[in-house]
Amino acid sequence: MQQLDFTSGQSRKRAGMSKAAANNAEWLEWIRAQARAIGTYQETVSADDLRPIADAMNRHPNTPNAWGSVFKGSEWVFVDRVKSKTRSRHAGIICRYRLSQ
């Protein structure tokens, strides 16, 4: 298997994220609305806050890669990285965001 250089890897990553987002546009619109609602009363928001809502409503993207696009855009400001509390993430690192002012 051919090893990619950093630039090619980043380019493919962006292309994959764009494809996952495009194929889950309706879900992304819905989950972002949930994130904004949480962001109005909670200081920070992460995917860990949103997954229980998606589970309760049985609304999931058709690929887990779509979760990586939830906080894309100028309305979100990166705050920090934390270990996920979601069991399936096995304490993987996720980002927390706040709504921009």
C-alpha cells in the first residue's frame, strides 16, 4: 500500500468529510440545531452531548464519519479536547466547542 504524504492525506480527509456531510445533509441540519440549543444554556458542547439525543430520537447518520462535520462552520469556536465518555468511542479524544458570540 502506498504511503500518502501529509498534504495528500489532508486533502483526502477533507474530501471524505465533504462527502459524508453531503450524504447526511438533513441529519446534519437536525443535529446542528440540537447542538445550538444545548449551546444556548451550556457553556460547551461536544458530540458526547449529542449522541444520547440522536439515540433517543433514533436519528443517526448513514456513516459515523458524518459526526466529524457537526461543528464545522463559523458559529462554533474550539474550546479544548477531552476523552469521550461514549462507550463505543473507547475514551477517544473529542473536541468541545462553544457558540461564537
